[in-house]
Amino acid sequence: METLNAVAALAALAQDNRLDIFRLLVKAGPEGMAAGQVAEQLGLAPNTLTFHFDRLRFAGLVTVRRDGRSMIYAARFAAMNDLVAFLTENCCQGAPEKCAAVAVCKPRGARHEAVSRARRR
């Protein structure tokens, strides 16, 4: 991940409603959620939600697809994992074995395992 992409992602998540939206979409898994469901669960007005979804999409953290009349938003797990890997890339001065491992999310059905970017190379 490039520094500019990391900054955009962190900036998008640095607002309480957007962070709540993203966490809810992570919880929903790769299938995502309809915008109306997100609005209902978080108590956000549709126009406010649209603004927040746009910021998250611009940062590359969520995707959207149309399903009939509904817009379905989903977290981009690869982008989330890339951001975590970027943040921990030089963990403990390049000796990740000295650090606590970083959890990498694998959506539904896959087990969560602790890995660091250095160990995946």
C-alpha cells in the first residue's frame, strides 16, 4: 500500500460515523448490507449516509453494487488488511518476532490467523 492510500483510508476512518459504518460492514461479511439496513442499525439519515459511503468508497475501503432497487455496500477486506500490514510493516525495527502478531481478517468460514507482513513474504 502506498502512503497516500494509507492516509486516505485513515482519514476516511477518522470520523465516528464512518468508523461505525465500516465496522458494521466488516461484521456483515463479504455479502455486505443494503444501505437502508445500515441507516436503520446506526440511526443515520439517508443523505448523511450517502456522504459517508462516498468517503469510504473514495478511500477504497468499501464497494457498492446494485441489487434490484437496493444499493449493497461491502467492506473491502483486502484493503483493510493492506492498511493493517502497512501500519505494522516495520514493526519492532524489522524484527516482527519481537512483536505481538497482527491479526489478519479472513471473512466468514476462514479461520483467523496471526501473521505479519514480514512473515507473509
